[in-house]
Amino acid sequence: MSTLLKNGRIIDPANRRDEIGDLLLVDGRIADQSAIRNPQSAIDDTIDCTGLVIAPGLIDIHVHFREPGQSAKETIATGSKAAAAGGFTTVVCMPNTSPSVDNPSVVTWIQEKARAEACVNILVTGAITKGIAGEELAPIGSMYKAGIVALTDDGHCVQNHELMRRALEYARMFGLVVMDHCQDYNLVGKGVMHEGYWSTVLGLPGWPALGEEIIVQRNAQLAELTGSPIHCQHLSSGGSVRILREARARGISLTGEICPHHIALTDESIRGFDTNFKMNPPLRTQADIDELIGGIADGTITILASDHAPHCTYEKEVEFDMAPFGILGLETELSLFLDILVHKRKAIDLSRLIELYTSNPAKLLGLESGTLSPGAAADVTIIDPGLEWKVDKEASASRSRNTPFHGWELKGRAVRTIVGGKTAWAV
Amino acid sequence: MSVRSPKSSASTTDPQQNSAWKRKDLCAIQDLSPQEITTILDTAAAFKTVGTREIKKVPALRGKTMVNFFVEPSTRTRTSFELAAHRLSADVVNISATTSSLTKGETLKDTARNLEALHADIIVLRHSSAGAAQFLAERLRASVVNGGDGAHEHPTQALLDTFTVREKKGRVEGLHVAIIGDILFSRVARSNIHALTKLGAKVTLVGPSTLVPREFEKLGVQVTHDIESILPNADVVNLLRIQHERQRKEYFPSLGEYTSFFGLTKQRAAKLKPDCLIMHPGPINRGVEIDSDVADSNASVILDQVTNGLAVRMAVLYLCGGTRLG
């Protein structure tokens, strides 16, 4: 089985490649360039990519697929369809399921379910602590043997610095990265939106930026002390970017990721009390957006992700402070970043955007994907950077509908997602 | 009689002015124009005379059903709305649900649908979540009146406060109003800030720096942590109930320390202008935010507020419930 992707702009940041050309996929692998020139090569299928970008399959290292336990919100099957529809060939699932991924049997259960039902590659993370309770270490080594790609208590944050330190030291033995949802519980309290002008006006409990920044600072110091890498998830505040920049300049292995909603929306969006604008960490100010984008532009931020967090409509359609945190992301994230970062703000170019979604996350987690090197898995995303389209939540492949971007007109999107040489989705 | 205008009152609003009121709901003072606020106050002035009559009833809302839906406990506001509705000849149903029974099962949206199924015309909602009234208003054909939503707004309280100021002082514009106490967690403060600034008053917020953050200055008010500085030049002081429950312990050390810095003691009251009004939304903590004698002094209009609350709530129910459905 072979497919020729013809006459596209091939952007492969891992190999510093950006040129117009053809890419041949043979038996689920990227073929050597020489095979294309060989007239003997049998081509089963040719896809014209004129005017399109051929990129390594995109990787989203931060999604919630809700299985096991919350399949009314999302399943591995529906979540993976949403991933494919957004241009993603690999996703990394967070462990805050029910039960949580804090032991090898849940890891294996998800892997088997994914093998049977998913149309993209599903990678599993394990909890740092048992039950994501922040009190004692989960069986990290056993989960490593079962195949987890990283550790995180996402949705929660280990408050005990001593426990976090030991988790980092222990994880290093297996080469596992610890990914942290940065939130100080005392400072944040019952906060449901950014603490600032709009929380003051609306009378909603504030979630101060300091609640994130102080944990990013802790992580910088713990990463320095232990020599273990820490990845700070979904950074929302400008102050976090400054701390990260300074730590990285000093050679500390601290990385950060940014989600599209944090650069697309401000806390003012909450003035109508619409819970589709409620996520954790919360939307912040225009000044934060500018600093986040600055961090992406200058290389402080190396990874983009969605924090795809589906919730049922009936769960979201409640009083603002009672609604669960989180919004959908997979089907809109590439387009939002393309539209805002590349087209509107011109903060980065397309090649850099692809790097933040491919080789960088692959490098962080030690994955073999994220490249178009010959021999690599034929995971490819074909992107039309100029295609204008309108977000329609009812057309979503997800089980849920909780997006604040319904009706948005965006420029640029994935048009075909190829996983292991086979088209998983096409526009 | 016209449903739009309460009859037989000298200072009644003319129908044209009332027709300026287009809203189905009253969720927040922040949404209102100064003209809309004035319309409510003028209508309330007309209704106030009803309470002094032998027969304290007008038929303005006869045949309408008002539901007093109080998810958070309240006696004063609920009773005031209930009496107001009775005086307008509406039928009244009181529903009090504890927050826990809502979280156990029924969502606010489902509750709303049930109220709709009962053919409620007006729903007065008191709820612990900011935005709850707006949430209901967007989902119901019935009129929704916010009886207090979390720390967001308490529109009728601000309207009755403003009404009282206007009644006693003859105007609101140009007056200096000090709001003293726990501003951060106060829906009364927020609604008062909007009402007073929209009508041209100068507002100063007074209280501990933890409970009166500087962020409030962006609402067009002044912030001070020194009560002495405002005493000689305030035309009105509005004291908010101060609480020292578990969640407030991080904000100030004790009620005693609060009183020593911010309580309206007799000594401080003596520094007020002779004609300064002393207000309080109640229930008052004698000896905490206000000295007992000061609360009972001639400058205190605390009980006038209660009386005026009835007239203001009649006006709000009438404007929201009467015009649209009448």
C-alpha cells in the first residue's frame, strides 16, 4: 500500500526541511526520497497537495478523553475522531479519569480500548500520586512498564513540595517527564475566573495569576535542584512566561505549553456568565495575552496544546461558579493558532507553528513521531493555511459541545489527517 | 384604569415615561441607564402613597403570579417582595430551596422549567451564585427580578437606598456617599456603586484594604482605608453588615479590631455633618459596624429604607411584570 502526496510544501522542522516536493508513504512508513524518483515504485494512490502544506502528524500532549468512567462527556472513539478532524495524529491523555490512571491496569485498559476504537495514536499518562490526591506516590515504575509517556496530576497540583521533589527524583530513574498543572490551592481558593477588574464587577471569586506563577517558580527551583525536567501545563499568565524565560536562560529544564483560548479570549468574555468561557486556569487579560504570545515568539514557550476538556451540555448549563472547568479544543486549536499567531499577529511563521506541535512535543516525551524522516510512521497532517471556515459546534466529532468558539470565522485548517499511512479524516 | 400607571397619586410617572421601560427582567443595576433608574424611582414614589392608605392595595398585577424563589436564606427581602406583590394584587408563591437540594439533583434550569410550567409571571430569585438571575432570565418567558445573586448585585436594595437618599436629600447628583464595610463580598455595595455613579453621586468606599481592593477604583469610585477622612464631608454613610465567619478570617483579625478602625462609633458619628444620613441595609450588628445609639439616632434612616423597599419593589414588579404581560 503506497500513497504519494504530490507537490506540497513539505515542512518538517525536525529535519529543518521546508520545500515544495512529493512525499511517499509505503506500508505505513515514510519512504526514502529515492523511492519517489524510482519509476518502478508502484503508487496505489496519489493525493494532489498543490498549495497545501505537508507536515508531520500533529501531536497534542494535553487532552481529556474521559474514559474510563465519564463516557457521557467523551470516549476514546469520539475523542480520537475530534483529534483527527483537528489534524492530530497523536494525543496524550490526562489521567484524571474515573478511576484515575494511577495503576498499570488502567493504563493497559486504555491502551486496549484505543487499539480497538481509536483512529489516532493514543498515549497515556500516569498520575504522580495515588488517586491524584497529592498525598502519596502512585506506582510510577509499574505504570512506566505498562507504557505511560509522562506523569501528571493534571486538574490537580501536588501542593506538598517535598512529595513533588521526591516524585521528580523518582521519575528521573525512568526518564519520565513530570507535567504540572500549576495552581496553589490556598491562593486560588474557590476562584472561578481571573482575579481582576471583571471578577470585581461580576462578584465572582477570583483566581489570581499569582496562584499559577508561584508554582511555576517552585517548579523552576525543583527542576534545578533535582535535575529532572518539569513541563508546566496550560500557562495562562504573563508572569509565568517571565519566570519560565529566566529559568530557561539559566539552563534549567523547564518547559511550558500554551492553549489557544488563553491567547484568543480575555476575562471580559465572562461578563455574560457563559460557562463555555470557564476553564482552569482561567482566561486572563490582554496584557497576559501579549506576554504569552511574546513567549511563543521568542522561544520561551516550546509547545502548544488544547487541554481538550469535554463536558455534557447539562453539566455546563448551570450557575457559573457551579459549572465544571474546561472547554473543547482539538478541532479548533490549530486554526486558532494559525489565525492568531501566524496570520493576524505574525508572531511566528508556519514552520515554527508546526515545530511547536510536532518535533518539540516529541522531544519532550521521547516519542519517535513528529517527523517526516524516512522510516518514521506515516503520520502526516495536510494543512491549508489559507482556508477560511466557520466553527460549527454541531458539526463537532466530539460527544460534547462546550466550545466558546462557535460561529468564529478562522483562516487556516487541517484538510487531511493520515495515521499510519491511512487517511483517518479528510475535510 | 391603566395597567401602566398607578392611579390617584400626585407625583405619578406619566405613561410615556413608563413606556421607556422595556425590560422583562431586572438582573443588574449595571445594565440600566440613568433614565431607567429614574423611572423606577419615580414609579416607586407614586406607589409609596399606597402604603399610607386605608386600603393598601392596587389592582395593577391582579391575576398575575409571582414566585418568591429563595435559594439562599432571607427574611427581610423575601417578606418585602411578598408584601409588595400583595399590594399589587398578585398571587404569591414562596419557594425556598436549600442550595444542597439543588446540587443533589435538580439544576437551576430544570427548576426554571418547573416554574414556567406553573405559569409563573414573575420570579424573584435570591441565589448564592453570581449570574444566577441572568441565567434564569435568559431561559424564561417570565420576568425575573434579582433578589440578590452571590456577590454580584442586589438591585432592589440599591434602588431603595437611592430612593431614600433622593427622598431625604431631594437629589442624588453631587452628593458624597460613603459605603463602609466588606465591599469585596457585597452585592449591595456593587449595586449601590452602579446606581449612585450613574445618577451622578460621588462614591467613596471605606474599609480594610483586604475587603476594599483598589480594583474598585476602576468603577469610578474612590477607595480609602481611613474612615476619619470621610466623616466631615460625607452626605450619606451607608454601613454594610460586617461578618467574621470562617471564610473571612483571612481578611481581618477580629470584629473588635474592625470596630476600632471602621465602626461608626458615637465619637465618629459626632464628626459627621449634621444632616448626614446614616444608612444600613440590615440586619445590623449593634456595636460592630454601628454603635447602638447611632443606629437609633435621628440621622439614621434605616427604618425608612425598609419602608421604601416596599415601594421600590412594587415599582419593579409593576414595571417588569405589568407592562410586558399586561
